[in-house]
Amino acid sequence: MNRAALTSRLAAFARSSLFWPVTVLVAMLLGNVIFTHGFLAIHVRQGHLYGSLIDILLFGAPLILVALGMTIVIATGGIDLSVGATVAISGALACYLISKGHGLFVAIGVAVVASLLLGAWNGLLVTRLGIQPIIATLILMVAGRGVAQLITGGQIITINDQDYKLIGGGYWLGLPFAIILVAIALGVTVALTRRTALGMLLESVGGNAEASRLVGIRAAGLIVLAYAFCGLCAGIAGLMISSNTLSADGNHAGLWIELDAILAVVLGGTALTGGRFSLAGTVVGALIIQTLDTTIYTAGIPPRTTLVFEAVVVTIVCLLQSPAFRAKVMRRRRRRAKEPAPATSKQEVTA
Amino acid sequence: MTAPVLEMDGISKGFPGVQALDDVAFRLFPGEVHALMGENGAGKSTLIKVLTGVYEADAGTVAIDGRGTVIHGPLHAQRLGISTVYQEVNLCPNLSVAENVFIGRQPRRLGRIDWAEINRRAAELLARLDLDLDVTAQLGTYSLAVQQLVAIVRAVDLNAKVLILDEPTSSLDRGEVGRLFAVMRRLKDDGVAILFVSHFLEQIYEVCDRVTVLRNGRLVGEYPIGELTRFDLVAKMTGQELASLEELEEATPEAVQGERLFTLEGVGRAGAIDPVDLDLRAGEVVGFAGLLGSGRSELARLIFGADHADSGRIRTDEGPVSIRTPRAAIDRGVAFCPEDRKGDGLIMDLTVAENIVLALQAARGWLRPLSQRRRDELVDEYVKALRIQPPNPDMPVRNLSGGNQQKVLLARWLITRPRLLILDEPTRGIDIGAKTEIQKLVVSLAADGIGVVFISAELEEVLRISHKVEVLRDRRLVAELRNDGSLTPERILQTIANGDADT
């Protein structure tokens, strides 16, 4: 009885969209054990948790945050290329204000509000002016780096504020604070989208914009909200990144993170065309990317081949995700299983 | 008459859930313009797609010049001499006229494209059809009508024996249509067989020699145009055999005089529907009758605010109201099930339950979600009441049959408790059982005091449940007929065919 319930639960999971991403993640983690003994081990040192798994979560925290926001935007049928720039601006603002002697909370507050406004700006470009999302956010992607450099004065600002360090590099209750922050962000996002009607309405707008209009959904407000939320997530990620190194680098902070975030969303099973989205999938997708990075370091893969290695893994994951590809492989396997019999009979005929 | 250039026989084509073509025969002779007529879903486009090789027929034969052929694809069809010009011009507006005529088969000389030759030959072709154009000008600088003519020139130069014109006139004005017809007549004299699809009756009678009528995927018949009155043509397209009149008479609904919900005063939109005056009352079913393209859906969309009216105003008894968006219409108690339920109605990604609560949730806003319990109750109630099959609210709506999808749409609006419900072709393409259920539902909703606008291509259905019938034709409201017991499908047909109520 219990076993039957378990197998049916497992069968349901095997059909769910989370199955392949989770399988890949688990396979990668197990694969690492071959290279690195004790890869999965977690130790307690000085009351803090240490281990490769913790590292993956910690280093992956900014990406998970950015990808969460990206998921919401992609659900509406949009995309946000400007998150990397927002990461840079947010970090630059916070560090600049701290370096000028402003309080920690002022610095963080200004950075967070600024990121929110940058996101809302994207949303307004998309809804009010009807600019295609990829173009609208490209504007801020390019211009935002310039803004970040204006704030830092073209330099890398370094600060020495151990309280600020907590966000991205500190510990709380034995865990890296960044991981706790991400867990809270995930919880809030899930609550915001699934405990209210926001998730359903976003999926409706992204799934069929015209039908949504005819059912009376005011899409513009929802879309601005989605971009603003995405900006907010990127802003917090920016704080994390700058806090971890206690410095703000307008040029390199969050560089290309938008592409990783989009990849994480896609790996997690959310379609770029909008509609149904999966926050859990996105988290798994981001963890796959981070695990891949970690693997490259721990397995000692030569730096010049890392990009190729990444490309191969990502391609495999995407192919596994594609129902069309899986169907093709299955068909071929079935055909191969069937073929031997006729093949031998043919031989007999020719012989 | 000579031998037919094209002969299709016993053509059948099915899609999951619908038999689009069932044993259809079609002939085309050289030097004739042949109209293919039928309402939405009659199978016109499927037949054309079989002919152009887009679809492969499940059964049946195609013979060209008397030789049996299998058409493998659009390119193969073109090689066999079958060319098509669609409603939307499939050319490149940023290339020159001459380039468009020869694109993909440029004459070459010494391995280079021979531009002089292209321009010379294009000019020659155009001159043959009395078209005076600058062949080196960009195609996009000419009107849509001229672009269409260039598309025809291109098609004809591909040695077309059969030219298919699929609704080429729907976006042309009168003068442009005349020009197109002149070209068609010239091609006809050259022996080209033309298959012409149009929703405008006038044009069919002006330019065509014969007509083939399809209905519900079946062949109704093939007639010389001179032997078929407009009345008969409309009757054959809509399936109103006069023999079936008797059984309808008893079903006439009683007249009601409910409270006035909305009054339309000269509401219209250029290019969609001429200004219309109309009263919509509580408890009254108003049928919109008319052929496809008559403006019946366009009028419905104006009432719902799906399109902006550019003339007139809508009043309630309290005064004028502004309905410029669906949101505004919904807030005033209007609900709308669009004709294209997959494209404009349902969100295919979402579940049955989500689709059902969507309109209500959109009205409440995202911050005030329905409680899980309330939501389950509502969904349960309507899944049961409308007998949605399978009764599983968590199933993706895309997996339901057409009739059940329609019921989901109805449920979506019914839980918002609308005062006016607009149904655009709610019974099209669904099985007879679901159809009757929906008709019964409409009648009982009206009895409960909801005003209903009911649009259908089937006059029998309109007559059965409507209190009054608005007849539309060529984008105009031409008559309002009260369903007082003496109204017959014949009279509606007559009005559609002749354009006024008195004949």
C-alpha cells in the first residue's frame, strides 16, 4: 500500500517538468564525488557550516535571485537584459554612499529603491511605449553600465564596513546570510505569485495577451510590476556581490549575469514564449549552472576548455528538456529494438 | 465544353475531432472563373490547401489535364501549374516590382543576374494585363491592390493553368476590385482557370461563371451562376432547406419587454461596420444573422469594447456610457465569448479551473484572490451545471473537446453574473449534443433576465432561440425582424440576399 503510493508519487514526479532538471542536478553532484572525495560532505567549523554544497548555494545566491525576477518577467512573455547593469548600479550606489559616510540602512535603502525604479522604467518602456522587451531592456543594459561607472567615478570603490559584509559574505545561525536571504526571497516570491492571483494573471497575460485583454485583465500594471520586481531582485543581488568583496566595480559586477539568469529559467522548464512558469525549476536551473562552475574548478578542467565544457553540458540539458528530442530518441531506440528481425530476414533473401 | 483542367474526386480530410472534408468533388475548366462558396468551417480553405499540396488528403483523387496526380507540396503544385494568391500578399515590399515577379528564378547571364532582362520581361508581362507600373519602383510604394495584381502576374508567369485567388478582394475598394476583375477576365480569355473565393455576393455574380457550394465539409453542389438565384445560393451555403421549416415554427420564443440595458445610437467603425441603432434588453435574446464578413462579429466587438467605435454612442437609461475597453464593458456587466475561442478566448496553458475563474479574478484584481474554498465551490458548481467533460478542473483546458472548451468559456462569464452576454458562434464546430445543451442554456439564461446577443451562421439556430433577429449584410445592419411566430428562415434568407426587409 505504502509502496504503491510511493511509486505513484514517483511516477507523477517523472512526468512533471521538474524531473529532468532535478535529474541532471543530482547526476552532476554525484559525478563530482568521483573527482572529489567528500564532495557531498558538510562540516561544522567554528559554528559555521562548510562544504562544497554550501559553496554552491552561496556562490549561486545572486544568480538564483536574479533568475527569480527573470522568471516573472519571462512569464509575461518578456525578457530583461538589464539585470546585470542593475546589479552594478545597486552595488555602486550602496558602496558609494557607505564610502561617503552614510549609514548602512540609508545606503541599502537607496540602492534597493533605485533598482526597483530601474525595473519599473523597463516596464513602462514596454507597456506605455510598446517597445519590444528585448530592445527596451537593452537600453538600460548598455546605459546602466555607464551610470554605474559615473557613480563609482570610473574607479573600483572599496569600503571597510563589516556590517555590510554580512549580506553577501557573513554568517547567521551557522549559515551564510546570502543563502538565508535567497530562501526568504524565494518564499516571498512564491507567496506573492501563488497565494495571490498574481501568478495566474501573469501566466494568462504571457500565455495569450489578446484573450487576457478580452477577459478584462489590465496587463500594463501587471507587466510593470513584473519588471519592477525583476529590478528589485537584481538590486539585492548587486548588494550581495558588492558586499562579498566589499567593493563596487561598475565594469564587471554582474557582467553577463542576465544570460546565466535566462539560461537558468529555461533550464528550469519555463518557456521563453511566456505563460506557465516554475520558480522551483528556476532555482534548480540556477543551481545546475553554479554546480557546473564549481565542477570546473574542483575537477581541475583546464581554464581554456571551460567554456566548451559548459556549452556541452548546457546543450545536453536543453536536449533532455525537449520533448521533441526525447520522442525522437525513444522512437529510434524502439526502431532499433525492432529492426534486427527484418534485417536478418533480408540477409537471407539476398543470400 | 472542353475537358476539365482540374478534377478532384472523393476528397476527404479529417483532423482530430473534425472531418473537414467528406467526399468532396470539384472540377475546374479552362477559361472559367469558378467561385468556391461556403460559410466558416465549410471546408473551403482545407480544399484549397489540399489542392496546393499544403495538406495531403486522406482519400480521393486529383487529376490535372486528365492525368491522375499526387500533389506533394506547394512547390510541386506550382510546377504542376497551380498557383495561389492569398489575401495577404506574400511578396517583398522592399524589392522592386520586377524583382518580385522573378524572385527565386532570376534569368542569368554569364552567371550573373541579368537585370535588363528582368525589367524588360516584367514590363512585358504587366503590359499584357494592361498594368502600367514602373517595374523598377519598390513594390511597397504601390497600394495593396496593385501589389495583389503583381502577385497575380507572378503567379501567371509561373505558367499557371489554375490560378487560386483566396479572398483577394476583402481589403480592396470598389475601383480596385474593378481593376482586379479586368485582369481576371483577361486571364480567363487566355484560357486560365480561376478559382475565386470571396464573401461578397455581388462580386460572385459579377465575375464568376460557375459556383461550387460546400457546407460542413460536404459538397452541396455545382451550379452555373445564371441558374442560381442569390436566395438559393445563400440557402445552400447556410443549409436552410425549405423542407425543414415546419419543425421550427413551434419553437418560437415569446416576446419579452425587459428593462433596457443598452441602446446603441449610430455606433459604428470605419471598415468594420456602418453605424447601427440597436436596443438591447434584459431577458431578450437578439440574434445577429448574416454571412461571414457581414459585420456581425465586428458589431459584437464594438459593444464589448474589444474594438473602438469611431462613431455614435452607447446609452443606458441613466445616460451615455463610455465603453472603450473590455474592462469597461465587463464593469458594466457585459460578457463576451469570442468567435475564435482558442485564439481570443481560452488561455491554453492554464487549467479548466483557472480559465473558469479568470474573468472574476481579473475583476477583483490580483491582490484579492478568491479563497481556495470559494474557488473550488464555484468551479465545481459550473462544471456540474454545464456538464463539462471530463469533470476534472485541474486538467489543462487544451485537452478538452471543442464543445467542452466552449462550456468553460460560458462558465467563466456566468460566474461574473453578467447582465448582457454576447456569444459569437458559440456552437460552431461542436457536436450536436453540446450544441443543444448550449442553446437550452441560452434560453434559460434569458428567462432569468440576462440579455443575450447570439451570433450564428445557422439561421435555424438563430430563429429557434432569438426574440428578434438583426440582419447584417456587407457591413451594414439592413433589417430588424421580430420573431413573432411568422418569421421564417426563408424571410431571413431573403433579407440577407436582397439587403432589405420588404422583399
